[in-house]
Amino acid sequence: MTNAAARFQATTPGGIGNLGPGLDVLGCAIAGARDEVIAEWCGTSGITILDPGHPDLPRSPLKHTAAIAAAAVLHAALRAGGALAGNGIALTVRKGLPLSGGQGGSAASAVAGAAATNALLGSELDTNTLLGCCLVAEAKVAGRHLDNIAPALLGGIVLVRSIDPIDVVRLPVPAGLRLVLAHPAQRLSTAQSRRALPPNVALPIVTHQLAQVAAMVAACFMGDLALFGRAIDDRIAEPARGALIPGFAEAKRAALDAGALGASISGAGPTAFAIANSGETADRVAAAMCDAYARHGVACNTIVTIIDEQGTIVRALHERADERLTATGS
């Protein structure tokens, strides 16, 4: 059944995909900037984009991740017997996250579009079905993986055990965890970054990578930040992608020298991230990373933040403007 409210707003955090060694299987949501999508009924059938959120983003609903995910939600709801209160759905997107920045921007737009549309349709779909709808969108622009999508929807740190079928596990967030994001003045498309990955990986490297992912999961449950930082030792994606990001190696070295517990590339890059155990250390790490990029002739913005444990927030835009719903409507 459709919802009585005429418009719904979903806001979704960015995140770090490929968290450390967790290529395509570990990700986290980060507090701060969010993407926003407003869904409302309109007279045109299907999905219409009123505002794509950025001049460089497509207006075609076939190419924008928010609209692709919204269309998948619409089709899934109709297959389940849902009804429409209008001919179609219009989306207004507001981008808070950088384009091609390695901060989960395309996934955030997809999740916000799916969540807002699901709420408009009466919250017909459960979490895994919503994740599947977002996966349709992400697969068209960034590859078929959930490490950005799942934390964007659920919040926190998430392990993707399986995509077929979808099985994701939300992990405890170690107390005191601080994040530093260093975003150099560069865009790096996910497609370009994916092409840099090696087609084959030697067994000793695979074994090492498995051990680090296991150690990160153990560190989350133990609340062991030192172990969490030591396990951020990616020997598959980081060596391949680091060459595409001028100044990254120097910034990582500076972060560790300044007291970071670990550091690596956020998602497909070019944003780098570092882990710290206090705000004071995080501030020092941020300054060191910024200085390292500057010495390399690269402008850089840094953010000190924490894990976002809320995930996507959906609210009805009517007289009770402060009403909040969960991403699945439960």
C-alpha cells in the first residue's frame, strides 16, 4: 500500500568501501556530509529526475544511480502487489558528497533514492530487497558490490558475507575510533580504479589478505583499536591504485609517523583514510597528511570524523517534519 504522505526525504552518509584489506567485503559509513533524495508523486510514468544534484550528473533516469535504484524499488513493489498513488515518481537529488572522490557518493545516491521511493510506496520492501535494488544501480556505474551500499543503508561497519544471496553482517564499532579523510584535488573514476586491479593474485598474498580481514572483524568484536589498525594492510588494491594517486604514499607515511594506527585508500580513491584513537591524534594526522600532499604539489582537504551508526534516515515531508522512519519502514 502507498503511504499517506505526499513526499519523502532520505539522507544517506558517505562511506569507506574496500575498508583496508576488505576489497568488496568490508565497508563503513562516515559521519558528516550526506546525499539527499526527495521522492514525490508526479504525472509522468516511471521515474523522473527534477534535479540530478550536480551539473556533472546525468538527468537521464537510466544513468543516475538514485533513479536506477528508485526504478528497481518501484518494479519490486509492483511485483509484490503494491499500488501507485500517482502515474510516476519524481526525484530531487542534493549531493553533499564529492563526485569520483572515493567516499561512496554513487552508492549514497542509490541508497537515498531507493529508501525515499520505498517510503513513498508504503515501505513495501525489506532490507535485503532494498540492498538488491541499490545493487542494480551500483552495478551500472561502479561494479556489483555491496561494501559501500550496505553501510550507507545500515550505518556502522559492515561485512558482506555474500551477494548471492545477500547476507551482510553489521559489526560493533570499537570505542574511541576516529577517522581522518584526506581528499586530494583529483577525481578518480571507479572504472579506472577497478581496471588497475591485478587479474591474478599469488596465494601468499591471498592468505595474508584473508588474515587481515579476519583480524579486523575480531578487532571490532574485541574493541581492539590497535589490532584494527595493524590489520589495515592491503596488499592487493592499495599497491595497484596507489600509483594512480600522486602523493598518496607520502601522505600515508606521514599519517603513520604522526600516530595513525593504520591508513589506506578509501574505496576506489583518490580519498585516503587513516585511523586514530583520539581526536587530538586525528587532528595531528590530518595536518601531517595535508602537509605531505602539499609537498607533493597537490591541494588537499581533510576531515576528522567518526563512524556514522545511523545509516540512512527517512522522514515524511508534511506537518510532522521531525518524524523519522527507518530505512525499511519498520
